[in-house]
Amino acid sequence: FAYFPGEPRWNRPNPMSLSYAFSPDHMISYLTASDMRAVFQRAFSRWAAVIPVSFYEAQDYHSADVKIGFYSGDHGDGQPFDGVLGVLAHAFSPESGRFHLDAAETWAVDFGNQKSRMAVDLESVATHEIGHVLGLGHSSVKEAIMYPSLIPRTKKVDLRVDDVEGVQALYGSNPNFRFSSLLASETSSNQ
Amino acid sequence: RPSPGSLTEKSTVLTADHINATWHQFQKFLDASTGSHVTGLSELKKYFKLFGYIAALDTNVTDTFDERLESAVIRYQSKLGLPVTGKLDLDTLSQIMLPRCGMSDTHELHTTRH
């Protein structure tokens, strides 16, 4: 695992709770709001299961800690998107909360319904970018969520030991989390 | 410099559907190494700059595989768990062409390898 310079992290009173909201102006129309909300709820909950931080969806975009939106090309943050595939998304280190996805991608919540060969699993990318939002950089471990690349039409949403160790070093462990269950799951998937 | 046909013979990875349109042209760099001159190699240098493997580029970026590019390839291979060859081999190019997160790979202060 890796961190941003200075190992920035969110600094909030305990128990820490962070809000997220979707841009009212920069969303994609072909996914329903309920699908979108469900995907992000699951992605945030994976991280919340391992650290003592909870996430909730806020209605007010401007005051939310994490601001999620879909943007095309040069969208003003100095890191323009490049069209179909290439760069899929980016998110900034704590406590920026900016979470941008490339609107040019064919985002999928269900590959059964989305047949494009270029389709990208939204939940996989969301889970990865939340890692950046929390303070993780890119990992060298290929199986880790924080590895930088993702093959289209693949789903990669489960946190691995490398991801968990990295984020727990920043925030501590969720008291309900058991490493043994993660290791059992990881061993099973490796086999 | 490989002929277009050699890519088909050598790899199913590079010919798979998931080839990335944005970086598709990089497949012509297969097997390039220090001293090679391949048209468009400057774009690969910009890729490595974008993701943190080259600190700065000259104003006039050349298409020559120079020592700075070799160093970037080695750093890339090390960071992403690829065999470290310093060359644009199949594993490396396949990884480069995959869609990815736009954040830099090289700003870490602390890493642990398992």
C-alpha cells in the first residue's frame, strides 16, 4: 500500500462520519438514481467495514465532504479526462473530497444489461477511488483494490489484505472487523 | 521494430477486446529498448510523465528510447509488479495500455510488499 505525501487523512471527531453527495449538474442519464446510489452505498460500506468511519449520503452537494460527479475532457482541475477508456476516474487526497469519473466511459452496474465491450464496472472504480479519498495511493499488489488498472467488463470490489492494512494504519480498525475472515476469503479466492 | 503481424502471433493480450483506444498506438513499441527510435515514442514519455515516472520533459520531446525512458520503464515495472527488464516487453506494454485511474503512481512515502 502507499500514501500521499504527508500521509493526509480525514480529521473529524470520533466517531468519524463523512458525508457524500452526487453533483446535481454532472451525472450520467443512462443509469438510474437508485442504481447509482446503491453502487456507491456498497462501495463506501466496504471501507466502513474495516475502519471506524461511517459514510452517509447527504442531500446538499456543496456542503458534503465527498463530492461525486461525472465530467468530460478538461473540467477545470488540471487533470482532463481523455475520452473512452484511458483514464477512467480520479479522486483527490484528504480532505479534498473531489471524486471525478470520466463521463465518456460506458459505466455499468450490471454486465448482463450492459453489453458493450468497453463497459467499465462502476462499483469497482468507485471502491478504488474511495481509497484515494481516504488517503491511499496506488498499490503494487495486483489483486489489491488500489492497484491502478482495471480491465473492462471485470468486477473487482473486494478489499484485500494490502488495502485493509493501508487504510487501518491511517484510521485504525473497525472494532467489528476480523482479519481472520478477510484472510479466509482471500485464501479461498486465490485457490 | 516488430511487424504488425508479430503482435498477433505473440500475444492474445494485446489483441483482446479490452485494448484501450486512448493508448492503442503504444503496441507498436513492442520490444523497443534503449537506442530504439520509433515514431510516437514521445507520447509514451508523456504517459510516464502523467503517471509520475518521469519528473520533467524537455520542450522538444524526442521519439528516441533514451536512458530517461529506460529508467521510467524500470520504475514502472518495479512499481506494478512486472518483470523488470527495462524494455517494452509484452507484459509491460499490455499493462500500460489497460484503462486505469488517473492518479499518479509515484507519490507514495511508504509501501509494504506482501
